[in-house]
Amino acid sequence: MKRLLTAALLTLSIAAPNAFAGDTRLELPLQDLIDSPQAKEAGIDGSVRFYLSGQAHPAVVSRMGEDVSNKKTNGVGKSDVESCRWVALSVLKAFQESAKARGANAVVDITSYFKKNEFKSPTNYECYAGNIMSGVALKGTYAKVK
């Protein structure tokens, strides 16, 4: 019994880093996600607008602090794109709730912030998908825009 347990633990310790690692990097369009039926189903209601760094947006009336949202989701049985879209919606939902609590109507200057490495694009966010988990981390500034 002890040998079996040792063998199982050894196998898991060898396989685990590969199973959880975000080994596939994807860049996906944020606006397509925001405009999708899945966004509405996830509760993205349009009361808070999202603008990537470098993307044109209305004039900022006031800034209300910066925040990071880092979410992971189960990728088993989903394509990398599907799991990335799902987890990105979780990040946007968290931003939306925090923005509303602060009285903000937008999150501006959004950058991908996976493992504290910034990726800026005026159109795309970054996602890392592994065999079991997919993750998205975004950093943005809450703002009141015109």
C-alpha cells in the first residue's frame, strides 16, 4: 500500500506542473467578447464601459483608483478560446461590480497583467490556457467618463 501511494504521489508531482501551467498564450478581441450574448448572460449589463490601453474613449472626468482582477477557470472539456472567454467575463464582471461600488461608469487603460507582466493592446486582451486551467489578469483604472 505504501509503495502504491508513493508511486501515485511521484506521478502527480511530475505531471502537475504541466497540467496547471498556462502553456498556450492567446490574444483575443475584447470588444467581440463584450458584444457577445455570453456577456449578457454573465451579467455584463453595459452600465460600465471597458477601454483597453490605447483605445479611444470619452474624456475622463475623474479617476477613482486602479485595480487588478486575476481569475482562473476550469478548462477541462472546453477549447482554449472558450475557456479564455469565460474567465475574461469573470474578470469584467468583477471590474463592473467594483466600478459600480465606487460610482464609476468606466474602466480605462486596461492592460493584461498576467504574472505581473504587462501586455498592452488597444484591441486584445491576453489569456493563458493550460491543460486544466485558463487564466486572465487585467489591470485598469476606475473612472467617470463623459
